[in-house]
Amino acid sequence: MFKRLLIANRGEIALRVIRACKDLKIETVAVFSEADRGAPWLAQADRAVCIGPARAEHSYLNADAILQAAEQTECQAIHPGYGFLAENALFAARCAQHGISFIGPGPDAIRRMGDKVEAKRTMGAAGLPVIPGSHGTLADVDEALRLAAEIGYPVLLKATAGGGGRGMRRCDDEADLRRAFAEAAMEAEKAFGNRALYLEKFLAAGRHVEFQILCDAFGNAVHLGERECSVQRHHQKLIEESPSPVVDAAARAAFGPRVARAAVGFGYRNAGTVEFLRASDGRLYFLEMNTRIQVEHPVTEMVTGVDLVAEQIRVAALCPLALRQDDVCFQGHAIEFRINAEDPDAGFRPDPGMITAFTPPLASRSGVRVRWDSAIEPGYRIPPHYDSLVGKLIVHASDRAGALQGARDALKSLHIEGVRTTIPLHLRILDDPDFRRGDYGIAFLDHLLKI
Ligand code: MV4
């Protein structure tokens, strides 16, 4: 096992990684930008090193500064968390060149899944269902028009180098597609430095269902079930739950192992998430793979009892998975609420500033477990330079109804003063009849907010 590990991240996920390291008896080195000097999570690490100014490009995205900090403090591994350098193949390769273990998959796997056309080809070849569309990138608008006529409108133009919904264009007819093609290519060039596009049949009224997998360096893999992540706005998830209200035990047991095998098939290792669009006919179609630990990993941890971050570190240290598929049991229901410092009444504009008062959430009933993943405390000033997540409330109970009940109590017991937060919006969602029935898709939140 590693003796010392550097955490190349901040906030709640930095604290989450520090906790896993404490359990594994690994020393921790935290890095921080000047905006995060004296931040609460830094005191939990064995050491903290400043890596540059507030702007992320000069600190949390500064590979040179992070590698230098890791070498100076003699760290054997770097955990990237999520965001920042977590899915940067070049950074993973540079860690290897420095003899440092990157806690994640190898650079080739990161690169392959970062190219959305290559990811789709890989997963399709591995037997996962993919959405009908172009086989590879489109040479020009004429190829797009020919293909769209074949598969039928509406279609969706996607950027090969995009992902997470960035650079997508829905086209309802030929005129739409003619207009959108050049624009989308230009936007993709500007945003990702790659103008390549591909095309798919547009599937309406879908749900976002993602499977968690865990693979070691020896070709062993397990799946840890799915998460339902359809409550989102502008591709920012707000609520995630496991199990999905629409995936039963038989579907999970049939589909999960296929997902895990597909990842082993191209040499994947470490934790990963495979995203699917669940169409209105109930079929799951591969969308993309995220080669990192995700914000919403705690719902899976609460349902399976597996410490995903500790497992990430173990498999990176070349420990074989101690867990076989038969050992993974799914118990009860977990739901996560992202508490962001945002104003839901102002288009979710970030609302950074001082937390003047703070009371953590409580579990008020027996049979309900509450987890609060956060690095805030009273008097903490949320800097304006990073994302607006201030904490994640995760609630577990024996069934979904119990989890929703416990969630309402917990959200009401959680007090954050000084900044606007998403807490009132969560309470409103909890009261929505469609949400309560589990009858919601990716359009749910947009509809709720328009009323
Ligand atoms: C789609 C789709 C409908 N049809 N592809 C958005 C994020 C990216 N991973 C893929 N996305 C979508 N791809 C086809 N062929 C609808 C979406 C989509 C979506 C997917 C998951 C979660 C939220 C979403 C919100 C809007 C659109």
C-alpha cells in the first residue's frame, strides 16, 4: 500500500479522500490555491502545500505545480477527485513518467473514453446497446443529411470531443440540420479544439441511468448497481438515487455484469461510471463513460456498503479486488441532494460568500441513516473561483418511501445562512407527485421550474 498520497482537489471531495486514506493508514498531502489558504479540510491532512493563485488554471489545473508538490513531499500516489485533472490523459501519463500512481484508469482508457465516438465504438463492439446513428464522425453536411434521412428525424448532432451535453444540437428536419451543422462544428472547434461531429437518432422522454463499476489490474470487475440521475438542469445533476425507480433486481443482475465485462474488455481499471439513456420503451442505450469517481458515488456506497474511494486506492496499489459479484448486496434505498450555493430564483446563479451560521442535518427517525459530505463550517467563506457545491446530503432507508420521508426531515434540519442554497428547491421537488411516484425523466426539473 502507498505510504503517502497527494490529493489534487479541494472541498468536500478532498475531505472524502482524506477520510479514506485515514482508514487505509496512508499519510495525506493536501494542495491548495491562495483562495483556499486556511480552508477547513486542509487541517485534516497531514500536510498542506500551496500550489498557486486562485485561478484554477494556475493551481488545481497546474500539472507542473502538482507534480512538483508530490515529488517534494515524496508522495507515491495522486488522487485527482472529480473535475480539474481527473480525466486528463496527459496528466495521468505524466504521473506515470514521474513514478507516481495516478488513482484512476490508465491514460489510454481516459483518452479512449474522452473521444465520444471512440467510446461508443468500443462499447458497441463490447455488446452494449448504442443509439442508431453515424458510425464514426461525419465527413460533411451531406453525409449528415443522407444519414438523417435514413434514420429519420429528429436527430441529435454531438461533438466527438464534447460530453456531458456540451455541444449538442437537436435537428427536427433537413433545414435545421443544414443550419446547425456548420455552427455546431464551429462551436466544437472553439470549445474543444476539435470540430468533429457525429449524429444520432434523438430519443425523447428519456431517463439518465448510470452503472458504477470497479475493476482491478488483474481483469476482475464488479458492478455496484445503478444510479438514477434524471433530476438535472443544464446537465448539472441536482438529485441522484439508487436504485433507480425503474430498474428492478432482474434487470440489474442481467445488465450490470455486461457493463463490467465491457470495461474489462478494453483494459479498464479503477472505478468508473457508464452512463445510459433509458428510452421510453425501457431500453438502455450507452451514452458515455466517466473515468473518475463521481460526485454522486455516496448513494452507491450507502446501498452496497462498499467504500469506493478506498477501493480506488487499493486497486491503484495493485491489490486484487477483495469483492466478487456475489458479495455485492443491494440494501435499501439512498438518495443524494446536492446543496449548492446558488440562487434557484435567479437561474441558479452562483451565490458565493460567507456562511454565517450552519447546522448539519440530522436523522430524526430510526431506520434512517443520514450522511453529510461537506467541508464547510460556520464562518467559512465560499470563494467565487470554483463550483458552487457546498455539501451533499445523502439519506438511506429500507425503501424509497422511507428515504424520501427521512430526506424531508433532514433537509429541514439543515440550516445554512449567509448564502442562498438549493435546499428550498429540494423540498419542493420532494413534494412533487411525479417525483414521489418515481415517474420522472430528464425533462422533469425544467418542467417543474416553468410552472
Ligand atoms: C441524447 C439524448 C437524446 N437522444 N442522445 C446529454 C448528456 C450526454 N451524455 C448525452 N445527452 C443526451 N443524449 C440522444 N440520441 C438526450 C441527452 C440529454 C440528457 C441525457 C442524460 C441526462 C440529461 C440529459 C438532458 C438533456 C439531454
